[in-house]
Amino acid sequence: MSENLSRRTFLTQTAAASAAIAASPFAVHAQDKSGTKPAIVGSGEYTYECHHGWGETPAHIKWYETHGCAVDKEGLVYITHRAGSDKAAKPADGQDTIVVFDQKGKFVRSFGKEFHGGGHGIDIREENGKEYLYLAYMFPINMIQKTDLKGEEVWRKDKPPEPHVYDKPNARYSPTNIAFHPDGGFYVADGYGSNYIHHYTQDGKWMQTFGGTGSEAGQYKTPHGIWIDNRPGRDPMVVIADRANNRLQYTKLDGTPVSMDTKNVSFPAHMETRGDILMVADLHARITLFDKQNNVISQLGYSPEWTKEVLDGMKVRREPNRWKAGRFVHPHDACFDNQGNIVVAEWVVPGRVDYLRKVGA
């Protein structure tokens, strides 16, 4: 999420949310910085030790608004951040936007310096036995990129000209996340641009565009996150974090609207599935786990009082001294690792990565 967008959408949405709330062997940093034992979040099978500030960042990396996370088959954790600063350093003077850690939080490598200031969405897909990163860069870069796991570029793409939705001078394109069609194609969510979803073939050819700005079914306001929900026993569908509309939207693979959830999310940012579980990172200070029928299992770290504090002028995100163990500030992305633990990237300054070690049986 950007500072510009926070002025335009976040404050207006959080004001309403605050009113509603008022009515209603592992890791580096295994303990919180205070030296106390990690806080516990969740319950039952979905109980986790919450380790804040996970990962040993090297001297050349200074977190600034962590945004995305993904885990490869080996268990390496990939984090994207804006790599910016309040002074908006030029790319030539900037940092790598992608930082890689091993399963214990040790630094492995980093890359992507040329995209300084724009690091955002990241997901990994295996193709013919090899894994690739699919990356979405927001302003000022506004493009998507496919690379190998070490950052070697396969291709990059600008906005699609075929649908002509960007022909007008004021039409903006700023992609936020990418999802993978079961046939090998992929979808791009133009979450910070003109609120469209673009569908491409496996070889990167544009197929269709759907969505656009609005509040009706099949329309979006900041379609920030996108995922293919293909959990066992379900027909594969696209699930979209329609953030500024405060809802999740489900569509068929061709974009036809199917259903939406306006009750169990507040300001959803991105999703991921593992087995029967759908996980939603919500910028309003919580991570929600849903079962196969999309009933809420748990809202990790959620407290109405804490959320109200977080949304009060968005000050907490810049005041680490107010952050609390076992509470999230602004979860921007969350992903499962290979053992069912959870990695969280938070939209805070300085950036923060949380590691939730699963301890539930």
C-alpha cells in the first residue's frame, strides 16, 4: 500500500470501520525483543507462536513497508518491500526489493534493486519442474515480471493494450498481485490502477479483461489481492480481495460473478490456500482462517480494541513502540510455509515480518 493511496482510500474506509468496531528449531528472533516468551494466537489445531521481527536482514537492507511473501519448495522465504524511504531515494541509490531467507530466518540473497520503491506482489509457480517468481510492481514502475528464483528475468509486461481500457489519458495501470489459472495461464489484478482483472495465457498472451470500478457484483474498488481457490472438492474459482469495497468477491474463471463475503473481512489485502484452509491477510489488524465451506475458523491476533487503536489516524504503523506481542498492525500478505507455519508481511514503517509457528496438534 502506498502513502498516496492511504490518503485517498484508507482513511475513509477506516473511519467507518472504527465506528463498527466501537459497536462490536527454528527461527531467528525466537523470542520477542523484550526477552519474553512468544505470544500465542489462535486456538485448537490452529494455534501459533507469534514471532515478530523475524529474519536477519543484512546491513545493505533496511526494511521499508514490507508488502509480499512467498515460500518455495525448498522452504526459502521471499519477502518484497518497497525498499524506499521517506526521502524517496532514486533507484540507483536504492536497495534490493526482494530479500530471501532460509527456514531459520538466515539471509540467503537479495535482488531487484532496479525496482526500488515499487516492490509489491510476489507468488511462486512450478513449471516443468522449475520454479519461477511472478512479481507485481506498483508505482513508479507499474509492471509485472517473471524471473527465476535468483532474479534472472524471463519476461516483463506493461499494461495490456488489447482491451483499450487504458486509452484515456487519466487511465492508470498499477498491478498489485498475480494468480495462476489451472491451465497454466495467469491473472493480473490492477489493484492500484483502474480496478480491472487481466487474464493471460500460459505463454503470456492477453485473453480477456473484466471488472472495472464500482460497487456492484463484478466491479471492484482496489482489487488488491487475487487467488485461485481450488481447494479439494470445490470448483476452481477466482477469489479477489476487493479491498476498498470491504469484501471478498468470487468469480468463475471467466470473470462471471458468483458470490461475495462482506461480513467476515474488513479491508482484505491478499489470500492463500493450503489444504482445506483459505487464509486472508486483512489490513485491519487480523489474519482470518476459513474452512472448506468458508466458515471462519479463527481470526488470528484480532481484538476490537486493538483494531480501533490501529485505525485511529493510522499512527500506530509508524510507532513501533506501540506494537504489541500477538497483535498485528497491518497484515499486507500472509503465506504458509511447507510445514503449515505462517509468514506475514506487514505494511508498517519500518517493515516487519512475522513468523507464526504452528503448535496446535
